[in-house]
Amino acid sequence: MAKKDPKELPVEEKLKNLFQLQTTLSAIDEKRALRGELPLEVRDLEDELEGLRTRIEKIEQDIKDYQRAITQKKGDIVEAQASLERYNKQLDTVANNREYDTLTKEIEFQTLEIELCNKKIKEAQYKVEEKQKDLEANRGLLEDRQKALEEKRNELDEIMQETREEEGLLKDKASELETKIESGLLRSFKRIRRGARNGLGIVYVQRDACGGCFNKIPPQRQLDVKMHKKIIVCEYCGRILIDPELAGVKIEKAGEEKPKKRRATRKKKEEGEE
Ligand SMILES: [Zn+2]
């Protein structure tokens, strides 16, 4: 059977096709939204991990620097002690008062030098301890974030695998539907959809209001929508309007929420009676 030119289709059919296309595209949007946050979360975690690794490297370098300083000070102490020994020996064979004074001053200086080195070593050791605690905490955090990243990556992979196939089918369906819609109408539908925050280009009338922007639709316009003799758009948001019946949607009219509750109660009762 040859395909009908979409232009020849009655408005009713055009609207039905358009609404089906909308449902399909919305399903694709949903799939995208489902994994929407995940790639971002994965990227955030990767950034965080990179920051943590840099911080850990810096701490490790600091520890090395302090340890090098400690080794150096220890070497200085050994040298100072050797000098002390030498000066003390010279003190035994001192020739005059001036020489004695010089030696005593040197001894005093070397003793102070040793004290100072010991103080610096203690300070550096304290810093090393602190840095090591910091290092441990950051390593723990790194491990924790690495696990989280692995989980998120797996989750994303899973969703990608699941949605890729479904999305492919939905895309095929959408392309098929698009061939049944005349190009001009399709273009304006796509334009409206792009401009709409919820991605809806065609909506059904709900409680006398537009299902997209929820502004009230005047009775005459509602009647026109019901007649589906021509394409009617919402005067506020520009979305194409369709009669819910034509869209195949069952909706409750205003003030009809109660039956739903009653149904639920009845169901409960029935279950109770069993
Ligand atoms: Zn509207």
C-alpha cells in the first residue's frame, strides 16, 4: 500500500501522529534525563580524585623535606660534637688567656648549635607526625572516593547499556512517525518543543486548561480543539492542543478526584473480605 501524503491526512490523524511522536520523544528525553546527572557525577568524582592525589603528593613531598632536614641537622650535630671534642682537647694545652677565651667561646657556640639543632629536629619530627596523620586521612578519603567512582561508573555503564538499546528503538519509532507528519507542521512542532522547558510541543486539554502552561482555555477554543477541524494552539504558550480523547488519554475532570479514593477504599474492602 502506498503511503499517503501526510498533507492529505485529516487533522484528526495529524494530531494523533503528532501526539504519538510527542510521547516517543518524551520517552527519549526521560532516558536521557535518567543518565543525565550520572556523567556529571562521574566527572565531579574524577576531579575530586585528581585533587586528592595532588594533595597527597604534596604531603608526601613535605614529609620528605622534613626528613631531609632532620638528617641534615643530625649531621650538623655530629660535626658540632666533633668540634667540641677537639676544642675541649685544645683547652688542655692552652697557651694563654686569649686562646682560652676564644676556645671557650667556640665551645659555647657549638653547644648552643647542638641545642638549636635538637630543637629543630624535634619541631620537624612533630611536623612529620602531623603530616603523616594528614596523609592517612587523605589516603582514606581517596580510597573512599575511588570506591564511589567505581560504583558510579558501573551504574552509568549499566544505564548506558540498558538505555542505548531502548533509545535506539524509540528513535526509530520517532523517525517513522515523522514521515507521517507534514514537514511544515513538524517544523513548528519541533520549534515549540525546543522552546518549551518540559519538551512538550503538543499537550492535551486538562481541566479546561492548557496541559503545558496551565492557563485556562476559553470555551470556544476548547470547542474548536474538540472539533479537530484545524490545528489549534494555546494562545499563551503556543503549544499545539489536542483533545484528550483523541490523544487516547483518560483524564479526570475537575472535582473528580474523589472516585479514585473511593475506588481505593473499595479495593481495600475487597481485599479485606477475601
Ligand atoms: Zn499553554
